[in-house]
Amino acid sequence: MVSIGGYSLRGAVMSNPEQQIARLHAQLKTLQKSVQKLIKLMAETSDPKVLETLNVQMQQLRLMIETIQAQIQQIQFNEQAKEAARERNQRLHEEAMDRK
């Protein structure tokens, strides 16, 4: 688990890809709400040091969002690869049975 600016980013450890993606989407929604709150705070302050801190937190949130999006893409890619392998194995099995 990675913790940045009070926010935590946990890798989905469930074996079900749909559950993993659902959990990651929930994390994305939470992070997006945090981004909205940060934007509101940035609009309400004029203190340069506070703005600098908020900018750093915004960058960290963006990185976390990008990481989650990459995890979702990886899970989807892995599932597509598994399906392609299943189809190939099924086809090879059928071809082998036809030869007998």
C-alpha cells in the first residue's frame, strides 16, 4: 500500500478481475472527489506556501489516478490475453481431436 498526503492506494488483491476493477473504480471516484476538494481549496487561498503545498498534493493525486488507470488497463489486458489463450487452446484441442 502506498500512502501519499493522507490518501492510501491499495493494490487489488482479489482474484476476480471484475472485483479488482470495481474496487479500483471506487478508488478512482474517491481520488476524483479529493481532486475537486483540492481545486476548491486552491480557489479559496492566496497564500503562496499553501498553494505550493496544494499543488504538490494535486500532483500526487494525479499520479495515483494514473497508477490506478494503468492497473485497470493491465487487468483488462491480462483478461484479454487469457481469453485469447483459452480460444487458441480450444482450437488446438479440436484440431487434435479431428486428426484422431
